[in-house]
Amino acid sequence: SDGRGNSGEIGAGDAKAHFVFIPLMFQGHLIPTVDTALMVATHGAVATVVVTPSYAGRVRRTVDLAMTARRSSGAAAPVDVRVVDLPLDLAVVGFPDGCDDNIDNIPPGFGRDYFRALALLREPLKRHLRAAGAPYPTCVVSDACLPWTQELAAGLGVPRVCFFSMCAFCVLCQHNIERYNAFDGVAGDDVAVVVPGLGDKTFEVTKAQAPGFFRMPGWEDYGDAMERALAEADGFVMNTFMEMEPEFVAAYAAARRMKVWTIGPVSLHHQHTTSLAARGKTTAIDADECLQWLDNKEPNSVVYVSFGSIAHADPKQIVELGLGLEATGRPFIWVVKNVELYGETMREFLQELEARVAGRGLLIRGWAPQVLILSHAAVGGFVTHCGWNSILEAVTAGVPVVTWPHFSDQFLNQKMAVEVLGIGVSVGVHEPVVFQVEKKDIVVGREVVETAIRSILDGGEEGEERRTRARALAEKARTAVQEGGSSRDNVFDLIKSFTGEQGDNRI
Ligand code: UDP
């Protein structure tokens, strides 16, 4: 038996396995963690998602809409996803009065304190999980950026699997750079070195582009704690799929001597418009209105432009991007965040631009239904900051990308898109810009924006090849999550590995 029982689900009829998901409450981490919890629950385990109050309502909404969509498509088996809402009082650890637990409202300069403060959740959570009312946890699945969860799992006497909302290529590069001290003796942060330990594969990065996890000044102890928690983890779950990067998945598993369960693309868990549009924050545009706008455009003609949930551009850079988009003469959807933070001049610029490109350009001021947009046949290119979720969502939709990394893992993700997968064109940014407005002036000029977009939408033979590769990956991604696919099998295997049936997490 494969342990799935007649219903095709593990543990049906028996005491169910209970996986406790602890996300980092940044959109790029929370969204894929909730999707993973839904997947684990639809494969027969109980899933609990632990968040602070600002996030509880919206996670419940995502879960409810996903379940409604599932029922409407005729799936009968009940799905058990619980949302645990734990208060986090930041005032007691020195945050300004009135500061709530929503990361969008954390004052500048308090980032490190926020990460440290999250460990305050450990004891209340332990008490909650020990109390009657839910099955005792089988396994904790917590974000790789939350090292305190290792101690939580140890205290509960259960394994902890580390969740990476990153690709194996990126995680492996960071690991090898650290393990082999790749930047020791290198003259400057902008000097490129070859990432060690990748055999005959040559990828060059600078320290500024790939400093390692939390290897910023002042965060040393946090970075050390994260590395310890990674070394002690009982395995890794990644939002990627085996067929896209088998060698990097295998190399990371070998380096850690632990299993890596690739379970992505997790966005494919949502098959309905309402469920997809409810993955993140409330959208600033009605999903149907957005789809109707796209319905009127030719296939592969529209470029979608978004820089994720954190990156925050300098006003001058926004103007260049806008003028570059206008100059392409192509239809576009452009997501502009935090318009309220810019002055009247910016508001006027955007309004005037919008008037000039009426019918051809759609501005979304706020949160966009990204996956829904990318999945539409009219979308032919994506200008992205290279957050891993965005790259993977482009892959899943078979859409080539213009890569414009800002910080964090985004430079390595750019390498993944351009050099490993061959589906991207870089705008040529070499230095990171940090997310709060940094007065770096214009990084990428309007002509560069225009040229990159043209090459992605109609780059001749090369452009066709990029599109063909992106489409082939999209096909593999779909296969991975279907019956018998690698990601689907890995979800079963993850559950089995900790329920003592026959699995094992070591390699
Ligand atoms: N996202 C979205 N609408 C937006 C901005 C972002 O749906 O307007 C989603 C996007 O689809 C992705 C996530 O938020 O799933 C952003 O994650 P990513 O890793 O791309 O970037 P980050 O926000 O972490 O920099």
C-alpha cells in the first residue's frame, strides 16, 4: 500500500497527521506558505497556519475561498485548515506606541527588532499547540527566516521542516558561498566571484548581490541563528519543482544530508478565478474588470510590470519607467504601489500618462491579481523585480521576463531566469537598491526599459526561443502538480515521512 487508503489521502480514517505552518508574514513568504498548507490539507493532513491578528482575517478568507472553489469543482473530501491568531505586542519590546503587527506599518529602522520580536510568539504558541482541541502536532513547517521555530519544535518534541520561498539554485548558491568563504580576501562588495562548488557551472556574483541570509551589518547574530536552524532542520520544503532544477535540488539535499521536498508551483493549487484573486491582499482592481480588459487584447501582446510587495522605487525612476512603457507603443498593465507616499507631482504625472495611453495602458494603484493577469493569454511578457514567487509565477504561465532585481535573493533569481532557464532579458542592474526610497537617482533609463520590453515581446528568433522555453517549463510545472507528478508525490511523501508509515527524511 502507498498509505493513501481508498480516498487517495494519507491517514483517512486514522488519527490525522497535523502540520503546523509558521510563515514569515511578508507577502512573498505568507502567500506561498498558505498555499502549501492548503496543499498539505487537501492531501489528507490537518494544517494549522499561525499568524498575528493583522493577518488572520485575510488568511481565513484565502482558505475559505479556496475551499469554496474546491467544493464547486466537485471535490468531496473535507479539508481541515485551521488559522491560529496570536497577538504580538510590539510596544513591550520598545516599538513606538500604536505600532501594530502589520509589517506594512513597521517604522523604518525597526526591521531587525521586528524579526527578533517574532520569537515572542514561541511560548504562547507552544502552549496553544499543547492544549487540547487540536491533534498534537506531527511536524512544524516554518519559514527559513524564523530560526526560533527550531527551539519551538524541539520543545514540542516534533520535527521541524524549513520552508523556503526561494528556488534551490539560490539557496544552494548562498550555502556554497558561505561554506567556502567565497568572498574572503575579495577587494570589494562589487567584485564578482564564481559561486564555488557548482562543478563545471559558472555563475558570477558580487557580495552586494548575494551577501548571504541576514549577512548585513548589525544582523550577525540573526544570520548565525538562521544558519544553525538550517543545519538542524529535519528537511526542506521549497516552492519550486524538480524538473526545473534537478541538479540544484539534489546538490542542496546532499549538502544538508536532508530531503528537499519540491512542492511547487504552489499557485497552481488555485484553479478558480476567485480563489486565485484572493491569494494575497485585497486587490485594487476588480478581477473580472482586469480580465475583461485583457480579453480585448491580442495574444502575447501585453507586458505586465510589477515589483512585488516590498521594493519601493525612487520617484525619478518611476517617471523613467512610465515613459519607457509609453514609448514601447505596446499594451501594458503597470502596478504602482504606495502612490499615496509620493507627492502631487507624481500623482499628476501618472494621471497624465494614463490619459495619453488610454485603452492601451492600465495602471493598478495598489495590489494586483498577479497570477490571474499572468495566466491570461494576452500577456506576453513580465517586467519583474525577480522575487522568487514572481519568477515562478511567470514560469508557470509560460511568460518570458525582463529582470530588474532590487535586493535580497533577487540577483540570484535573475541568474536563474536568464542564465539557467533562458527565459529572461536583464535590464542590466548590478547594484542592489534597498527598499525604502534611497535617492539613487535613475538606475534604469527609459530607452533601456523600452529596448528590454521590445526584445521580450518580439525579439526575433531569440525571443521566440525564450518563449518556447518558458512554455515548455509551464507545461512541466502543470505536470508536476498533477496526479503522479513530482510535486504532488512530494506532498504525499512529506506527510508520510513524519507519520511513521514508511517514509524517511534523511538521504
Ligand atoms: N503579488 C500580487 N499582487 C501584487 C504584488 C504582489 O499578487 O500587486 C504577489 C505575487 O503574485 C507574489 C507575491 O505577491 O506571489 C510577491 O512575492 P515575490 O517573491 O515575487 O516578491 P516580494 O514581494 O517578496 O518582493
